[in-house]
Amino acid sequence: MTTDFSIGQLAQLFDIPVATLRYYDEIGLLTPARVNPHSHYRYYGTPQFERLSTIKYLRALGLPLATIADFFAARELSKLTSMLTTQQQQVEAQLRLLTAVQQRINTRLAQIKTAQSANFDVTECVTLPERAMVALRQPYRPQDDIELVIAKLRAQTGATNEIFLGKVALMLDQQAI
């Protein structure tokens, strides 16, 4: 004899919202063991525990519900291996992206810290590491809108936005002054 658990009890046991369990039923991912025909209450048995545990585990790995449904439809080890391999590749891509974002944030914070301690009344000679340079070879007057010039450079070179953030130098030809 299987013990019946109400949807509320199952939600509490698995620390999952009742609305989520109803949605899983609606999409056919986790159907109750039985539904009371008069009250329409859903009841779950221990066989649903294993399925819900698997759903929670795969969701914790970031797998979408449609992929989880595909797995349950096939229930093959090769399908699970393929799903996890694909998910692993996506996670690695996200990690690379987040690492790049973190590096840009760290660089910007270091630049801000340096700027906060800069002495603006003294001319300094600094040596910078080698870096890429983009040059605009067109007339520019200081009263012109620098943002328009930067937008043109970005479009012409295909450069990313971070190249131009806060690190713009302007050199003027003495003979043209």
C-alpha cells in the first residue's frame, strides 16, 4: 500500500512551491499518483519522489524543463550523457564570459582607485604596457562632440565598447594649430 501525500506535503518535503508542482503536472513532467475526482486534490506517492528528486537535481544543473522532459521520454543513459555534456559546454562558456566581465570590473576598479589618488597639479611621465591603438585620421576640433568621433571609430574598426571607456587620448598636430 502506497501512502498518499498531498501536494502541500510534497511541496514541504521537497522545499518546492506548490505552484511549481501544479505547473509540472500541467506540462506532464510530474503527474500525481491520483487526483480526487470530487475535490481535484492531487496526491503523490513515493514513486513520484524519485522523479521529483531527478527533476530537482537536473534543474540545479541548469537544465531547462523541456530537456528534462526529453530525458524522461527517452530514459536512456546516452541521452543523459548528451544532455550533461551540452550543459557542461554551456556552463564553461558562461564561466568564460563571467571571468571576462570580472576582469573588466577589476580593471575599472583599479583605474578608479588610481584616478582617485592622482595628483592633477603635476605633469608625470609614465610607461604603459603595450596596447592596441586606434587612430582617427580626420580633422577634429576640441569643440566637436568626442562621442560622435568615438562612435565612428567603433563602427570603422569593429572594436568593442570597452576599448573606449575612459582611456581616450587626444594628440594635436602642432603645425595644424
